[in-house]
Amino acid sequence: MLDTRISRRAALLGAGAIAAWAASPARAMLQSATRLPVPAFIDPLIAQMTVAEKAGQLSLMAAAWGGSAAPSLNPASRGPNFEGQLEEVRKMQLTGVFNGNGAEMARRMQTAAMTQSRLKIPLIFAADIIHGHRTIFPIPLGEAASFDLDMMERTARMASYEAAACGIDWTFAPMVDIARDQRWGRTMEGAGEDVLLGELIAAARVRGFQGKDLKANDAMLACAKHFAAYGAAEAGLDYNTVDISERTLREVYLPPFRVAFDAGAITTMASFNELSGVPATGNEWLLRTLLRDEWGFEGFVVSDYTGDEEMIAHGFAADARDATKLAFLAGVDMSMQSGFYRQHLPDLVEAGEVPMARLDESVRKVLATKALLGLFDDPFRRIDVKREKARSRTRPALALARESGRKSIVLLKNDGALLPLPKSGRKIAIIGPFAAGPHDLNGGWVVYGDNKLAVDLATGIKAAVADPALVSITPGSGIEEAIPGGIEAAVAAAQGADIVLLSIGEGERMSGEAQSRTEIVVPAPQQALAEAVAATGKPVVVVLRNGRALALEGAVAKAPAILVTWFLGSESGHAIADILFGDFGPSARLPCSFPRRPGQQPYHYDHKPTGRPNPSDDKLEPYKARWREIPNSALYPFGHGLTYGDIAYSELSAPATLGWNGEIGVSALVTNKGSRTAEEVVQLYIRDRTASVTRPVRELKAYRTVRLAPGASERVTFKLTREQLLFIGRENKPTVEPGTFDVWIAPSAEAPGVHARFELQAS
Ligand code: BGC
């Protein structure tokens, strides 16, 4: 019965499946998909294994070692204590553990595997190294704002250097889910709303985590997650239903995965959500027809945490045995945390419901991956207590945290050139719940970092100014609750100062997994604080802490200067001070649009036109696609971000035609009319005016960062070819059609910039 249901679905979705995915420009720059070599010793080893031992190789559990952070980041885990887990290792019931704690734990477990188990197969140690290990870098959404691929590769590399030193072989990162709905809390873990940026960052992070040699003791295996379309949850509610067309799936949600695999990721994690009626974890079309048959993916698929078990609650699997069978046959090679595979696969094989060949196929992939990591040559290669200490929070790592921190800060607004601030002669009041204290610095997805070791705003500011005695600190409000007398104290502090740094926003537990919000605004008590402080008339710089785009309102939106500082990790305060006082100019851009109101969600700049577009943001016309209250554009769109320069775009140059097999150069003159050096992220967007499938109002196709001294100009040129104009057509295949295209070179997705049109010719 269930099988029929799956195959009917598979047939429906598979009908449009294609044999080859045409390369996007980003992909074209990368190598072809990574092979997973299977060394000669693997099959003879599999031949010696019992069915139970094979099922053990496909079972990954949370580490039981005391002090592990795993339980605080996931629903409470069942399972034995550490001694019990060692016993499971001896009996070969485990392939490895995740979110454990340190080299000593790994040493004891690996020793048990290598000396006391029957076949001495090395364990694999996994962890959620999302944005750093002990040195914490900005949350991925923050780093995405840097648009700096080299920097993101370097932070991932540094995270591997630190984490691999304590035995971690495999990170559950990068998360490459496109997030178009800012209510979804996990938007903080990804690269934002844009597909091209998502692709480029996916590749950079995979390269960074894996390095040049996966056997190296500073390299970790990457895991592109969550496959697939996890970010498209209805209403932005985490874990919720996803129901999207195959075209949108292929055009928006899948490309970053494909790029991650092409960059060398050989593991992926099945997502929690159902996809158009079939849970991803039991979705044979997704995990076999598309992933393996169409894309040629040779690596292995791990479930998410109890993802197989959750198919019972989805109403897709009848019980544990059924869930095991559905997940395994759909293509989930390894089960995380439910223990279902080791409990039920032996019986399913015995009953002939799961072919032994399929079991062997999954085991082969897992063992080949362990071999690729060098674990069969030296199971202890990443486990070294001395190295763990020596590589923890090194000077270069902290310097990189500071660099990545300041490069992730977006200057939304800077009326009257309020910023940068002078370092002396001004009394500064830092007001708000994030003004000081060892909290809410690292962000919500940190297993091993310690907020107590991170630099808060007050420390950063005091270290930068000439006279720290001129800096006052007043919380004014809690994060989600008022403090008695807080506002009065804050108003008094503001009145006694020359300038206010208003440090407000979301706490680190307000974004991340299971942290969806309906009202993506600054929490009410902090908004009240902002209103009261603004009423003093003192100049206010809003220093926003946030894990998603927020709808800014009232005194926050009206403040003359606004900095988006996300969660910047270990060097937060120093990084913010670097920008505030102008030691470095801001250069980051929004990877997610800041809406005018929460009710605009899901909002993404690359939306489709309607048949009744509202012609101008200044005028709301009747019977047009707009809200009663506001135009449907962003307050600050994707790509927006100011510098301390004054940048002007002019003189677009583009040929009128692009030949079918040709290439054109599109360029604009970018000038810094200001008095300070600026790093400008110059962006190229296109629009296909008429196509057999409607196309977005704008799509990012390329960007480049240029550094401009005061008064300097640079002609920035982008090459355009037919491949960049591809879209997923009627048959769900990559298509490109001759016709008219708009092209813009602009400072953001919704800024006019400079514009031209060209024709793609048929031949
Ligand atoms: C998350 C994954 C994570 C896993 C293990 C799950 O709840 O969805 O992203 O890798 O837990 O911690």
C-alpha cells in the first residue's frame, strides 16, 4: 500500500525529470562531482560483517560523554551513558557519535573500536561546526553579508583546523537552504534569499571545511543540508509542510546543493519537512531518482535527528519498522539518533523486505567515506589532546574572527554622515540589553563556543576610545521583558551623553532551530526603550543584533544611523568598534531583504511580476498588487549596504545584442564622490522581459567588490553569456529563449542603478 503511494508520487514528479542539469555559471567554474573511490579492502570487509554489524555502521547517535552540549541543542536524547555507549562500540552497534566533547572522549571511544570490537572498524566523529568551533565566527547569515567568498572559505578552514584537532571528522555544515521567509528561525544558518549567492557560498564553505586533502588532520568532511527545500516551510514555521512546484524546487532550492556536491561534499542530510506530500526522509524521487540517478551523487545520505522516526508523526509510516523500511529504501543510508536502523534493519533483511544488496551498498559508501577521511590508515589522526589545546582560539583565529566580524556588518543608514564617530571628546551612552555582558554574542547554533570568552560591545568600545571614562553602560530593558526603572535610567544616561549607541534586537535564542517568529520586529520592551531614548533628542546609532531580517519601525527605523551586526561571535565588540570609529569602512550588504512590515513575508527581491503591478512606491494605486498600507517593496532590499564613501553609478555601456553563442561585456562607471575610501559591492541584475515561463523582476547574475579612494572612479565590467540567462522551463528543464533582457548595474536589488536592454539573438 505504502509502496504504491510512493511510486505514484515518484512517477508524477519523475515525469519531468531530466537527464542532465545544465551548468550554471557558478558551477561551470567548479570541477565535476566528486567521486567516492571504494578501496579494494572494503568489499571483503563487508563480506565478513553480520547483518547487525552492517546496521551498526548505519547508526549514528548523540555522544553520551558527560558535559556534551548535544542535549541542549536537540530534543532530549535517549540512550545509554558513556560506559553503555562504549559497550555499543565494542559490539559494533555504532558507526560514530556526534556533538561529543573533545579529544579525550574520541580517544577512548576509538580505542574501544580499534582494540575491543570484532572487526576494528574506526568510528567517525561528527559535530555541528556551523560557524566556528571554539573561536566563533559570525553566524552564516552574517558572513553571507560580507559577499566575501575568500573570507568565508578561510573561516570554514579555520573552523576545521580547530575542530579536527579534537577528533571531529565530519561537520553537519554547510546549511545551504535558501530562506525566503524571515519568520523561519533557521534563516540565520544559511546564505539568505538569493540563489546565486547561495551557490557561491555553498562552494566556498565546502572548500573551506574540506581543504585540499580530506585525510589531513585539519580537514573535516562537509555535509550539505537539509535536503531539500527545508527553508520553504509554510508560514516560516520550522519543520512545517513544504508544497512547491518542481520548477521552484529545481530553480531555487536545489542549486546550492548541486554546487556543494560539485565542490566536493559527499554527504547530505535529509530534511525534516515533507515535500509536496512525501517526507524528504522517505522520498525516493528526491533521494534516488534525482540525487543519485540524475545527479550521479556517489556519497551517502544521513537522516536528520530522528527524521526517520518522525515519519510516524507525519502520518507516512505506520510504526518504527515501517519508518525504517521507508527511509532506507528511499535512500537514507544512515539513521541519526532514533536507533531505528540497528533495531529494525536486520529483521527487514531477514524478512526479504530490504535486499541485502541495498544494505551492502549503503555500508560500502559509509566505509569508503571513512577511508577517504584516512580513518582506516590512522583512526587517531585527528585525535590529539595536545593539538586540541594548541589549536584552540589561536591568535590568527581570533584575528580572523575580528576581520570576518567587521566585514559582516551592514550599514543600513547613515544620515548626516553621523558615522564614523570620533574616538575622543564625546560622551557615549551604550544603552540596551546587548550593551554589555557575556551573553548573546555567539548566536544560537554554537556547540563548543563560550559567550564568556567573547568580546561584548562595551569592552570593544572602551578599548577603542581615548578615554573609557566617557563611556556609560545602561541596559534599559531586558530582551523580551522590561526592567523596572530601566527606561528612566536609560533616558538619564542619554541626556548625560553626546551620542547614544542603542544596542537592541534579538537574543541568540530567538533565531535558529525551532525559533520561528510571527512578528519579526524588535521586541516590544526594547522598542519602548528606543522611543524613550529617541525622545531625548540625542543622536542615536542603532546597533542591531539579529539572526534574521527584521521589520524596523518607529524610533528604530527613524534613527539617523543603523548598523546590522547579527551575532558576530568571539570578537563582536572589537569588530563593531572597528566600524563605528572608522578604522575600517563598512562593506557588507544584506543577504536578506528587510521588509517594511512583518506581514510581507515571505518576501524576496526576486519575486515574479503580477498582472497588476503597483507602478511606484510613492503612490499606492487601486486594484494593484500592494498592501492597503504599504507598497510591496523592501525597506532595505537584498544587496543594500552603505559605505563611508559616497558612491555614484553612471555611464552604463552594453551592446544592443548578445549572439546565441556570444559574450558581451556590460560595464558601468562607479565613482566615489565622498571623502573616505570605500569598498563597494557592485551588483549586476537581469530581467527576462518575456518568456514561456514568467521570470522574476530582477535576478542577481554577478557581483564584484571594488575599492575606491576618495574621488576615484572605476569602470566595472561584467561578462554575460547565454548560460547566465537560463531558467527552468515548461518541461522542468534548463531553458534559454531569445528575446529582450533588462540589465542593471546597481548598489542593491531594488535600487535603480544604471540600466540598459539587450536582445539575445536566436543565432
Ligand atoms: C538539525 C540539524 C543538526 C542535527 C544534529 C537537527 O535538529 O536539524 O541541522 O545537524 O540536529 O545536531
